[in-house]
Amino acid sequence: MSIGQRIRTARNALKLTQGEFAKPLAISRGYVASIENNLQKPSEALLKLISHEHGISIAWIKDGAGEMFIRPEDIAEKGVSHFGGQHIPSLFDYTEQAADKLPFEQPHESAAKYRTGSDSDRELNRMLYTLRLLWSLNDNRLKSWAVIQFDRAFPPDIIEKAQKRRRDTTGR
């Protein structure tokens, strides 16, 4: 697979149009098309920007090595090593302040709705809150990452089995 084909594959995995993919890179939709069709070769600077903006591994783009997407843990680790951890507390403070202003309930507030006393219900509430938080930030990279993680965690066959089991037990 060529660099252009891998970029197209990653863009499709992110469910982005060529224009949506191009916008944060400050390049045209046509330039993305020319890269994907192997008419242009992206510069090293553009590869770094693609990696930064869309979370795609440069090694994967270049030669297919490793995973397509950079793990969030690796991004956090790189940030800590780059900034020496000095900005991490302020990032968490900002995130908490932003979450306080969001138009949905936080886990401790909405827990009463779902509380049955089981840890699994609290865990479900935490997961739903996290998804709502990611979605509310209107960051397409975060949304795409969340969709990919969801698809990895719940492949279609697992969803079909769960739906069948629910139909079998509830009749719906």
C-alpha cells in the first residue's frame, strides 16, 4: 500500500471527507486528493501535521508499521516528556472547569437516575459521561477517536449477539 492509499484509509477510518481532513491542515481538498491518488508526495512537515491533527502514526503512514492511530497514552506521555509535566495540572483544571459548564449532568449528579447500588451501573454512568464530555468539546479528532475505540471494543458481531440475547430474553 502506498502513502497515499494509507492516508485515504486513515481518512476513511476517521469518517472524514477530503475537505474535512484538509481543513485543520490548511491545505486544499484537491491537494488531499492528489496525495491519495499518488500524484503528490506529502512533505515531512505535512506528515507531522497530519499526525498531530488527526492522530495518525507517521510510521504507519510511511510504511504501514505499527498501529494506524497513535494511542492517547502515547500522546500524553509525549506531552509530559515535552513539557516536563509543568502544564499537565493546568490542563486537568481547565478540563474540570469546562466540564462544569457543560449542558449535561456529571456522574455524581446523574448517578441517582441509574443507581441500583451496583458498581456496574456506576461504571456505565462514568462511561456515558465521558462520551458526552468528548462529544460536547466539538473536536472532530476526539470524536473520531472515540468512534474508532467504540468500533474496536464492540465489533458488529458482538453487537449482533447482544441484540439477539436481548430479543431472546425480553421478546423485543
